[in-house]
Amino acid sequence: MRFSVIIPVHNSAAHLSDCVASILDQTFADWEMLLVDDGSTDRSVEVCADLARRDLRIRFFSLPHQGVASARNHGLREARGQFVTFLDSDDTFSLAALKKADEALSQTGCDLAIFSMTHCHYRGSGCVRKTHALSDRNYVNGHELVYHWIENRDLLIYSNGNKFYRRSLLNQAHIRFDAGVNFGEDRLFNYATLRRCGAIVTRSDVSYEYHLRQEDSLSSRFRDDVVADAINLHEAKRRLIEDLGLNPAQIRPVLEEDLSTEIHLAVNHLRSHWSTLDRTSRHRLVRCLVQVEYPDYLRDIRPPTLNGRLLFHALRRRWAWAVYIFLQASARV
């Protein structure tokens, strides 16, 4: 069997049929689908069971709720395909995704194929589509790709959905999702893969459509560990690119940019939920922001806006009161 498509499912009955249909309609037929329900409380289990009865290529597993990482890991244990890929239960594959993947993998014999993807942002009754396109390139290994990533900053290495992984590599290297991580587990999985894999290809063809709906976007769900998540993800990226043994002068601007991005994402998350937090939670989260052990290059980050510069000055000085005032004044009501 060529492909195993692993679909973690959690309370997604409303969109699951469209997701599965995007696989059933593929122009390439040598695949299996693994629907792994993660303790859904809506009709997802019923929908999954019905789909599995209709097509022998679909296998269904029902688990207690443990999170998306555990669901994906279960799918990896049960997979039989030469290559595995992942599809979130409210997203879709493009019509020729598997055919294009088979062609790229057959032509190159690579361990990992990465395709372009389209983001579909739903706003009101409309949808805004934006395609993130890659170039057609071949890489000798993960280190060469990361080197190119450092130069270009956009190679779509975070998502799992637009990638096809050689299953034997994942098994031999014991690469699995960290079930203890609630955010960013996909990029940590990819970092581990890039450390171990051989040849990689990137392709301009779009394989994956990511559907971002307002009701289930990350901004609508508060993450209590948002500060720790930001620092942990930055440290994971730092360890990956330092493995290349590049000159520190090459790495430093990339690390500064990434740390700045992660801090801004964490602060924006807090701003968007500030009005829903009680006073105790607000003070606790501000303390997390100012007390965390930042890398020494925090001092060299100079955001382009005045507000950004004021925020980073307060973080460098560890002024909790100033960060609190900043969040209070800029919070989204």
C-alpha cells in the first residue's frame, strides 16, 4: 500500500464528510484512511463508523479523549502504507494530492515530500483564499533544507498536512508526536523528522486546503500555557538550526526574528482574552512573561513599532507593572 492518510477526529461531525470526500475523490486509489476519534461527544463516532462500513479502505478507531497528538500516534501505530500523511478532520486535500505525491516520491526516492497549501479564511458568509506556494526543489537531507529555510524564512515546515513521510523512517527513528504538548506538536514532529531524514523534495503543487473558521480558530480558545509554549517552540527551533553548525552571525538574525515573533504571538493571545481573565490570572500571566529566562539576544530585538519597542524594553527590564499596563491599555474588548 502506498499511502496511509491519518485523520484525528474530535467533535467535527459538521465538516467530516467533506474531509473524507476529498480522499474518496482522489485520482490515485492506492491508499488507506485511518479515522481516529479522540473522545468526541457529538455525532463524529457515528459518522466515522458509517464511513468505515461503506469503504473497506477506511479503518475507524475510537479512543478516550487524550488530544490530537495521541490520536495521530495511534494512527501511526496502525498505519500500513509506505508513506503516511495527516489530514485534520475539518480540512481537505486537493483532487490530485495523492497522485502528485506519488509522482514526486517515485521520481526522487525521497523520505519526505512537502507541497504548497492554501489557507481558506471564513469571514461571515465568504471565504478568503491565500495560497502559500513553494518552488520545485530537491534537497540532499534535512540540514540542507533547514539551511535554505534560514535564508528564505518560509518553507511551510510547521504543518503536517502538506507533507508525506516515509513510514519506515518514522518507525526506525522512533519519531512520534509529544502527547504532553498542547500547541506546536506538529512542528516538533517535523523538527525531529528533519534531523533524521535523507532526501527531501518541495513542490509547487497545492496538496492541502486548511480551513480556518472563526468558531474553532486558536484565537477563540484560551491557552493558559501560552508563554511557556512560545519559549519552548523557540528553543526547539534554536536547537534545530544550531545543529547545522553554522556561523553564529548567520543564525543570530533568524533567532532574533523568531523570538520576537513568538513573544508577539503570546502577547496578542493574552490581549485577545484579557477581558475574560480575572485579576489573579492576569497578574500570574504577566509574571510568566517577565520572569521567563529569555536568551541573551532579547536585548538586540528592535521591533518596528513604538508599542513593540516599549513592550520589549519592559520585558528586558522585567517590569511586570509596565507589561500589565501595556496589556490593559491594548487589550481587545
